[in-house]
Amino acid sequence: MSKTNKVQLGKKVPDFSAESTGGAFKLSDFKGRHVVLYFYPKDNTSGCTREGEDFRDNYAKFRRNKAVVVGVSRDSLKSHDNFKTRHGFPFDLISDPEEKLCRLFDVIKEKNMYGRKVMGIERSTFLIDGKGVLRREWRKVKVPGHVEEALEAVRELNRA
């Protein structure tokens, strides 16, 4: 896949639709609002749970700043529904088992799992503005402090 088939900072993100816990998610449905799209490796694992809880705990602040938060992983909708319910996430989770969004955002990377090399999602977050333009990306995300940094980036967009 060539570089042109991947999202690029400062460029419009191709409209996409995907199955989510709230039904079909279509990027163009959020015109006029910022979209914080965060990719995480797996439901109900410690880092992914902590990250989801941080987004949950700050969700009202994102909403006040005209932003929606959406999580993405390769897990099934059933797994996502359980994860969302168990932790009280007020936002939807997109199921991407065929890695269409993962490839578009270039988040599938080789990782080391217990000494074996595997292909998996590299924890990453993308900030898409109300016009559909990719404004910020965070790759190789470390969970502590990340949500606050993303929220500050949303606030900066609103001040611009």
C-alpha cells in the first residue's frame, strides 16, 4: 500500500464508515465537531482499560469543547459492548477486525509479545477537526497524561 493511501497531517481524512457499539459510525456525520479517534490493542487489558477510563473521566470536557471520542480496536462488537458496559464508557467503540481503519491510520506494527514477534495495534490517537482534516497524531502513546494532552490539543483547535 502506498503512502498516499494513509492519512497525513494537514490533509482531509477520507470519509469512512465502520461498525461501532452505537451502530454505523460515519466520519462525515461529525462535520463541525472534532473527532478524537484512539486506537488501542485489546479490550479488557490493563493499559487499554486505563486509557478508556481516562477518556471516560474526561468525556464531558471533550464534549464541552465540541469533540467526540471514539475508540478503535480489532475486537468484536460483542467484546466491545462488554468492555464499554463494564467500564461505563459514554463513547462508542469501533470494531475493525479486517484492519481497514488500522491500515488507513497506519497503526499495525510489529511488536514483541513474550519474545515472539507479532503484528498488532500500536497505541495511537488522532485528532480530526470539524472540517475532517487531520490536525494532530500521537503514536506509541504512553497512557499516563495522554488524555489531558489530547484534550489540550482540542482546546487549542477551538482557540485557533
